[in-house]
Amino acid sequence: MKNLTITVDDDVLEWARIEAARRGTSVSRMVGDFMAEMQRRQDTYERAYLAWRTDERSWNAGGGDGVDGDTPPTVRKSTLQRSSAKGGAE
């Protein structure tokens, strides 16, 4: 393990000491746990993103509904007419 020196405002350090005591741990352990959790979240996100990017089904479905990211959804003309009529009346 390596040591790390950080600079924080006095009120932040006071809060961290109280919070660490409440949790039954040290400020150092709390900061280390926080950083480890952030690393796990980032790794999980990157793995999920990579899996999504390499999933051929999401790129080749071609349904035209906009869900697959391949083709934009179809907008009905009547929906557009109602929206513009409603917008003009307000």
C-alpha cells in the first residue's frame, strides 16, 4: 500500500472525521474505500459499454423503430399536425 497526501477544506475534514467515527473506521480507510468503489464503477461501466459496442445485434436489427440505434423512429404526420396546432393555440 502507498500513502497519499490530500488537501481539503477544514469543514470537509471535520465532516470526514465525524463520518468515519460514525462508521467505525478511519478517514484514510474511508477515502481508500471511496476510491476503490469509484474504480469498480468505472471498470463496470467500461465493460458494459464495450459489450454494447461489440454486440452485433444492436447494430444490425434494422427495425426502423430507433431502438437499435440503426434507423431513426418514424414520426406520423398526424402527430406533427396535432402538435403544431396545439402549439399555435397557446
